[in-house]
Amino acid sequence: MPSSKEFLDFILGQLSALPDITYRAMMGEYIIYYRGKIIGGIYDNRFLVKPTAAAQRIIPNATKEIPYPGAKPMLMIPDIENTELLIKLFNAMYGEL
């Protein structure tokens, strides 16, 4: 099932305090970039990020999800409404990307 534009807009709103958040539509899904680097994406209305060491440390209770068949597992952000967590997560992950 493709992700909705409404879900993308919600996530972008949550990330609006961060500089240089961009996205690219890709076959019904959305790749999310932070300062020019791929940090994760929206797949089937799930917000997933790369499983970097920082991400696993900051969201240790995140489940690993497959974004699409054949892809490597990513971490599903457990609380997409927690803007403070998202900012902390993205800033910590950036150096590892």
C-alpha cells in the first residue's frame, strides 16, 4: 500500500525544527534526507530510519521492520509525535551516515 501524502506532511511537520529536511517520492513511498544524507523513509505509512548505532541507542525499543521486499531491516520510530526525540535522533544519526 503506498504511503499517503497526509502522513508525509505530518512527518515533515514534526521535523520542521530541523534544517535541510527534504524528501523524494519513490514508487509510492518517500525517502527522507537530512542535510543531504538519506536518514530513512516512509513506507506503508510507517516512519523508518537506518539502524545506526546512535539510532539503536536512542530508540532501543524500536522494532526492526522491512520497508519493502528484499530490503535490509530498518528501525520503526516508536513515537512519531515526540518532536524532541526526532530532533535528538536525527542529530545523533547524522554523523554516522
